[in-house]
Amino acid sequence: MGILDRWLRPAPELHVAGDTADPDRAGEGVPVTPEDAPGPTVVMIHGIASSSVTFQNLVPLLSPTHRCITIDLLGFGRSPAPADASYTLEEHTAAVEAAIRALRLREPFVLVGHSLGSLIATRYAATHRRELDRLVLVSPPIYLPPSVIGDQRDRASMGLYFSVYEFMRANQQFTTAAAAALARIAPIKNVLDVTERNWQAFVLSLQNAIETQTTIADLASVPVAVDVVYGTLDPFLAPGGLKIAEQLRHVTTTRVNGVDHIVRRKLARAVARIIDAPPAAPAPPV
């Protein structure tokens, strides 16, 4: 989406699911005012086929000392799903940009992204250099074309992800049934939602924002410290992509043993500790 496209077709207004400085949208947190919160504002964006319920274990840990804002992505949760949306990384980022601009935040904030949200958060951070205090990526699915991966096992693993995602996109009945079965046993209600209602958003986001991404290049342009936190049992974590991200000097990674892709309580505690601690790495020269 170019500048002219943005002017001619403004980004849809996303749903702000929770804001602990707004009693009407406080959600799971403890309502505070920005003046009462000694820590910075934390803006959280969830991943594909989910909504802001993703962070129901994290918000209560941060809300006593931070203003916590959760936003539903385009096509998911209670945000709009325009019929003509293509759900590219650029389109998702433009919608998040508009939502954050409408919040009129006065100070640099911490941006937290989970899964697809981490890719969007990275693109936002790369293009809004003065707005962030810190970038935290939770369970980021960093994928690259298999041909650029040197290690043979990592290259084969990367190729498998693309094959699985292609199968999922081509088999709606299988994918929605599998998602429904997983949702029934998920530890967070409604954390996984793939239905007829959001199928278009799901399949296009998968193809145009996850399978087609520029996260490594975006990470290299982020001028603030970046923390990557993930579970050792995460099935969507591509070792080849993660290894390249770890080589960037302003990126710090934290592994959480025995945790999968969902922000369970153990993973939420690890993320909260990271946000509460001083940045572990300086920003790279710009």
C-alpha cells in the first residue's frame, strides 16, 4: 500500500479491546491513569486467527505499573474485515498505525507483538523510529525463502512450513475443523478462531503477511532494543529464521522451557519480566 493508496483509502478503524487507562475498556487489567503508571505504556497486538484475548495472562501482570492497550488486528476479533482487504503486512501495519495514532500517546511506548503481531510490530518499529521505547516479539514466526538458508536441516524445516501453510490455505474444511478441535483444548477461551467468518482474513494474512515477509530486513532497521521471547515447544518457530535474527546485535533472545506458542502464564511471566527490566542491548547506530 503506497502513500497515494493510504490517502485515497484510509485504514479501517481497528477495535481497541482493552485500555487500562480507560475504565470502559479496561478489560482484564486494573484500571489506572497514565499519570498513575510509573512504567511506560505497553501496546499489544495479537497473532493470526486470534484476538486480544491472547494477552489475558499478561495484562494483569503489567497493569499495576503500566498502561496496557490491546488492539484487535484487521479481520480478527472485533475489528472490521473489509471485503477488498488483501491483508498484506503493509495493510496490517497501516491499520495498526492508524489505531495507535488515534490513541494520541505522548511518550515513547513499548510495543509487544505475538506471532503475526510480532511481524507487524517489527514493520511498525522500523518505520516509526521515534515512537518506541522498546520492541518485544513473542513467538515470532520468522520465515525466509528456503533457498537462502545455508544449513541443510534448517532449509528443509523452512520448506516444510511453507508446504504445510499451502496445504492449510487450500483445504478450508480441514483447517477449520482442526482449528476448532485445538480451540476446545486451548488454555485460553477463543484464543484460536478460524471460521467461515474470518477465513478470508486468515488465509490472506497467512499468504501475504507470514509466508511473504521482510522481518529480518525490518529488524535490522529497528533503532531500539529488541527482545525476542519464545517457548522451547513452539511448533511455529523456524530455527533458521531465529538464528539470523539472533545475529543482530540489538536483539536479545529469551527461551522459556516447556512452553508452546500460546501466551500461557509461564510465558506471560517471562514477557512481564523483560518489560520491567532495563533494555538488555543498546540501539544500533542509524
